[in-house]
Amino acid sequence: MVHRKNITDTMMLKSVLKFVFDNIGNPLSSKKISDTMTSLGRKINSRTVEKYLEAFSESYIIYPAKRYNIKGKEYLKSLEKYYIVDIGMRYMLLGSKMMDTGHILENVVYLELFRRGYDVYVGKIDNYEVNFVAQNHKGTIYYQVALTVRDEKTLQRELRPLQAIRDHYPKVILTMDEDPEIQYDGIRRINARDWLLGLTD
């Protein structure tokens, strides 16, 4: 990758990769990354960041997830999210202290949807975000991912984006809560481990 893209500053390349790894599941732009690097004393322009992100994607280190306007049914060009192909690489670069379990679960769900043959996007509906809009030839499924929703405020926060969607495609909340499946006006809340193992669809 370094030779193919003619990258000379490998330390900066590693710094950008660490920043992306530390921000899985967060909306990112090349400008945001370049501004952050510059504020830390490592000056880099946004075009160079774009080149690095492109190199990471082409090398299958990260997958970009574009944003999708659910109401307007159109793809948005700003603030993509990035997910890591191998969580072990994140552990290697950042160490165990940076293990954000909620975002790692989100990353695992993204990879599984991708493995199952879906095109996966980050959904936007009004001022809300839907973690994943998964589309294939059969239709669309909406997913929210949370480590736990046993706290009522957290549950309502995860339900709100799905409740704002007015179509009739399936809507699912995946959590690590060891609870039986529950439905909220047609929105299914199921255990992420069971879903990953194919014990529930």
C-alpha cells in the first residue's frame, strides 16, 4: 500500500489509521481528521487524508459506510463512517484500554450484514440516525445496535429513530441483553449473539 500510493510519511499514515480505529462508528470527514491531526501538532491537509482513507479501503483494512437519507431515498456525500475489517488490528494499535465495547459490537454487526450479502448504509431520518440500513434484492431492514437497553432512557433513544421511519420494512434493535425477544409496536429487540449465530433472523 505504501509503495503503490507513493506514501512517504509512514508515521502520519499510522497516526491517521489509529484515529480512524479509535473512531469506529463515529461520523468522520477528511477535514475533521486533518483538523484533529493539526491540533495535535501533526499538520496534514484533507486531500492527503482522503488519499490515506482510499488506501486503507483499497487494502481492505477499513470499510466505508455511506450515509443514506431514508425519507429522500438518496445517498449523502458527507460524514461517512468507517468500520474495521479485523478488530484484532485495532487491539494491536490501540491496546486494550481503548476497547469501546458498544462500538465494537456495532462493527461486528456491520461485518456480519456485509457477509450476508447486504449493501449497508448509515441511515438519516429527520435529526435521527439509524445505525444500519441493510438492503438487498429482497428489500430493506433497519438496525439499531446497543450494548444494553435495560435503562429506559437508552431504550427510548434507540427506539426513536426506528419509530420515525414510516415504511413497513423490518426494524430491529440488537443488544447484548440476555432477555427474551420483545417487540415495541413491531420493532423487534433481540439478542445480538443469537442473531450472529443465526438462531434468530
